[in-house]
Amino acid sequence: MRVSDAEPGTRGTKQIGPYTVVTRLDAGVPVHTPVSEHRFIARSADGDRTVLLSRPLAGVDPQRFMAEAEASRYLLGNWVLPAVELSAPGEQPWHARPYLPALPLPVALAVHGGPLPEPTVRALAVALAENLAVIHGQSLTHAGLCPSAVLIAADGPRLTCFGAVRAAAPDGVARQEAPGLDRGSLPPEQAAGGQPRPMGDVYALGATLAYAATGYGMPEREELPTGLRSLITRCLSRDPAHRPQLVEIVDELAGSPQSDAPAGFAAPTRADALLGPGWLPARLVAAVVHQSSSVLAAEVRFPVQAQAPVHASWTSGGAPSGSPESHRAH
């Protein structure tokens, strides 16, 4: 795979900060599906670091975008992918996460050829609900959950696009037409300009699960799988007070926890039982593996001033070695 134009209107290889773009992460996302940031798979000039790199959309305030990226660095949980590296002050805004072979949820549905199987949707729901509960326990709100914000990896989902709602428009400003926001996943109170709050994440989770289970946003109630219909419908209540708590979602889909289960900020455990072998359809596993091998084999044309041999160093888990933390811009 050889990199050519990375963005519309650019020529040659795209350079963002110290990274050269390998490909767009969202190249296969259907054109009608909103994505709240420009996302790329990119590589450092020495070939030692491969990252998922994000830049703001046109119309998004770069300061708000970077503030949300900074806040995401402190997110906890197994199923979230926070920023670990930020652009320096005065640079064009960008932030990077360690590369993880994964497909955006809309791409996963396209590869699968339709809605995901109900067991996959259940596993997705429990993992995301557990991680949102951890985020809420940090007194934070994700405020950006939608289908394109969820990446599907072989071992489970990852939450991205933290704070997309806040970055797109300040509180008090109607967000229906804000750039990159998925109207079907945007809680009504946030669409009207209200401050993002935890129950808004529950609405967005319901919309994301509805998409995963039907293949499109805002389906009719009867189109939802019978086993998920009541839960998703309650998540999508226009009144936040009528939406279920995250612990109710996990209990309904994964059963009640053992009495001696850890509490607080302990790593999620009930999702693990649903994310074992077979949780992801074989076609999607193959697509994730193909992405990983293609990125590893990619020939990247580095700028003249940064010529370096490309030899990505990989750990046993398939992620690039080297700590992005040690390369964070200050």
C-alpha cells in the first residue's frame, strides 16, 4: 500500500506534526455518516511509532478541540482510547493515540454487510456502559459518543472522540447543525445547547446500539431486536429522568455481579465474559488483521528533511513499541 493524497485538496504525502500519514482511518465510512474529527493512521519518521492521529474539522474551534484532547488524557477504563500526545502551542492542532488495529463501527457494519449479530451488540453495550460508568465516576461526561466514535478491535470496542459535542459548539448554542455531530446520537438537551451531562451519554449509547443492531440511525422500535428493544427504547427517551442508569444496562445484559466483585475504579470485568473468542464475526476479525498487516507493510514517502528507513517495531500484541508518553509535546 502506498500513500498518495491524504486529504482532499492536498498533494503528495500529508505531514502532521512529527508524523506522516499512512492512510485515513475513516476511508470506508459511508458518506452520510458524520465523523466528528479528521482521523488518520500515521507514522513517525523513524518508523518506531504508529499512531491514530486526529485533527479538528473546519468550523470547530481549535482551542476547544485541544482542551477536550487534553482532558481525554486522564480517562480511565479498559475500553477507552485517550490522547497521549498533543501538538505544541502555536502548531496546527492535532492529538495522537497509540495505534490499535480497529475499524470504526460504520466501517464494521459495511464490512459485515449489515447489522451486527445480537451477541456482538450485547457485548458492545456492556463494554461501553461499563467504561462510561468509570468516566462518570471521574466526574466527566464523554459528550461525543456516536457510531463513528466507537472503534471495533479484536479484543473489544474503544471509545474515541471524547468531548466532540463540547468542541463543536459552546454550551448555550444550538448544536443541531454543528460540524461532525451525528444528529441521531445527539441527546435532545445537548442539541438545544444544554450542558452535556451523564444521562446524555446514556442516550448516545442507546442510539449507537440501535445503529449497530439495525444498520442505520433512528430505527423504528419494531425494527430493533426483541431482546434489546425495551432497553434501547428507554435509553432513547427524550426525558433524561426516564433513561436507565448504566448499572441497570450492564445488569440487564450481563446479569447481576458476584457479591465479591470489585467496585470503584476497578477494571471492568463483566464485559470480559462477553468479549471472548467468537464475540466478533469472522469477517470483521479478518478485516482488522488485514488493516494491521497493511499498515505494517505500508510504504510511506517521508519528506526529504525527514528521510528514514521505515521499520515499525511491534510488540506481541500487535501495537507499535515505544512509549508515546515519552514523545508528548509540551
